[in-house]
Amino acid sequence: MATAKSTKSKPAAPETGPAPFSKSEELHAYRMMLLIRRFEEKAGQMYGMGLIGGFCHLYIGQEAVVVGMQMAMEEGDQFITSYRDHGHMLAAGMSANGVMAELTGRRSGYSKGKGGSMHMFSVEKQFFGGHGIVGAQVPLGTGLGFANRYRKNGKVAIAFFGDGAANQGQVYESFNMAELWKLPVVYVIENNRYAMGTAVNRSSSQTDFSKRGVSFGIPGEQVDGMDVRAVKEASARALDFARSGQGPYILEMQTYRYRGHSMSDPAKYRSKEEVQKMRNEHDPIEQVRNRLLASGLVDEEELKKIDAEVRSIVQESAEFAQNDPEPDVSELWTDIVR
């Protein structure tokens, strides 16, 4: 007996490489990725000095994913992610001072110093938090998509998660519900290849994460997550697809983290040569820098000026955080349900 085929089609990807950026787009991407890189480097230093407690997961190497996604998002679109969340907040325009203050447990932090590295939120920026439980943000992001559909507000929810979280059961429950109800959700799998320390080919029987929604009828595609142009282009397609009422979409961002899973991870499961090769050949920031210089759009002096401005912002955030007072003891009893 013949079965009906789905009429749902995935948006066509360009036959060539990603579309070129304008000068302003290149400079925006460069500045934002550099801000994330320098901020994370400073956070790593402060963690080593004992100024940041608990866990701290750095985003170094993965900057193009969230910057490219933010460049494609519309105002009001929501996003939610895991504990590797500092870059997502900075890309959304959240204050470096507020993020660093939260990292150091100070009262001016985005969660009043009570959330730390993994738990920050911003209603203003439609950022629904970093989440410490692996995969927990996926059903929450799906719920945001349900709210959008219910309200018919034309907004899309973006749920970021990693290759390790992609093997969690609640992810597939979310996929099923999202496709069943045609929810406006884009699932962004940041495949940095090693999850918490295990290579994808040792932990996943299907290593093409863009196919993880096939059994539910959810289209997906693999994206060069080290090229901010490719990320923006694919993100725009996925967001348009979800916003048009066709349901969820999966983007597998093929990226790479240069540091360990967290600050306590020596990352001995891979060679230094592998990491250096990625830095030399695929670094997302250097790609933009090289394009800007090769095209003659800017010169070395202009890029040095941007770097100096970014370093100044990051240094100010570190000084602000160290001088900001700790939360009052009474904060133990606020923002909780009793």
C-alpha cells in the first residue's frame, strides 16, 4: 500500500559558498567575536586567580556560531542555551560588566550574584538562560516556541545545545512535540566534537547531527560553524522556515572548542597539534580579519584600534566585578518559591 509523502521541504541551500558580507557586517562580526574571545580569556585568568568560583565553561573557538545566529535573528526572537553561555549573552548585547559581575558572584550580576557562570538571564534581551543540566534547555526552548505559536506573535525560539546533549532523551521528546504541533523553534546543535570529553564517533552511532530529526520529519543541515557568513546564511533560512509556520528546523553547527570542557578539564583526549591545526586553518576571527585586510576594506591600524577598544571593555568589566559588592545575605530569601 502506498504511503503519502510529506510535502514539507527544506529551504534550498546556496550552490556556492556563503554570500559575502558587507563591510559593516564584517566589522560587526569581527568586533563581536573578538569581544567574546577576549572576555573568555579574561574569565579564564580570573578563574585561575580564584576570583570565579564553581564551574566555568569557556566559548573560545565557537564564537561564529552565536554571532552569526544573532545577525540573522529578529527583534523579539528568544534564545536559550546550556552552561557554556557567556558568548551568547555578549552577542545579544548584554553588558560585559553585568556578565563578569555574575561570574564573580557580585550583586550587579545578571542574576544578582546568585547564578554564577551557568545561570544568567535577561528578559530585556529575550535570553532565557544558561542551564546546568545537560539537555534541559531543549524542552524549555520548545515551550517558548509553543508560547509563540499560541500567541501568534511571529517570533521564533532558538535552542542551543551540544553534541553530547543531542543524545539525551528529552531532546527527542521535544522534537516530536515541536513537529507534531508545528512549533516555531530552531534547534542549534553546537557540535564541538568532544562533548564533555568523548569524541563523537565514540559516543554517537549517527554522527551527522543534522539528521537527528529525520524520524520526526524535521529538516536539518550541516553548517560550517567556524565561518560566521555560513552561520548567518543558514540561520536566516532556518528562521524563515520556522517563522512561516512550517515547524521546527535543525542546524548542526560544526565547530570546535579550543579549551577543555570546563576550566577543570585538561583535555588530554586530543593532541595539541589537533587544536593548533584548527586555530591555524579555521579560526573564525582570523577568517574575518584576513578577509577585511585582503579586500582592502580596512588596514591593520583600524583592526588594532578595535582590539584596543575590546580589551578596554573587558578590562573595565574585570575591574568593575572585583569592586562590586557581594550580595547581601538577605538575597538568600529572594527570587525563590517557598
